[in-house]
Amino acid sequence: MNFRIAADPQPAVDLNLSVDWTELFEYAPGSLVELRAFPGTLDTIAFYDTMTVPPVWLTHDPQPRYPHELRILVRQDDRVCTLNHRLPNPSQDLTAS
């Protein structure tokens, strides 16, 4: 059998084209929102899932929401992700075994 390996394989989905990064950071987890259809109903954004439509999931609402359905009241400004991996101490000699 002869197998060929493509020199430059193309990804099935180009995530950089399909993700609205501005919206993703605008609707960050932890932000307090109000449902526009139900004024006074407050909830917290649990996460933004780029692979679902609608993409915004709330903590106490089993139904995902579109961004236009929500009014952001308190924005979560931490535009970083948490690392659950312990990084090596720079003062340690990593070459010593």
C-alpha cells in the first residue's frame, strides 16, 4: 500500500474566521446581565460557547441566549484565562536531574 501525506493540510474549520472575539470578551463569564425581555431579571454569564447558537449561557437559565437579549450591567474586565498548570520556579535549575 502506498500512502500519501498532504504537504499542507487545510483545517476542516478555520476558527479565526468564525469567532467574533470582540463579542466573546464582551460577554465574559462572571458578568452580571439583565434579560431585556424581563426587566429586573438578573443573572450571571456562565460561559460563552462559540460552537452553539445562541452562544451565551447563564448561570441560572437552562436556555442559552443571544447577546441582543441581554443588557450588561456589570462587566467582568479580566480578559485572561486561568492556568491550572504549575509553572517551574525560574530560580530552579531545570538542567539538573
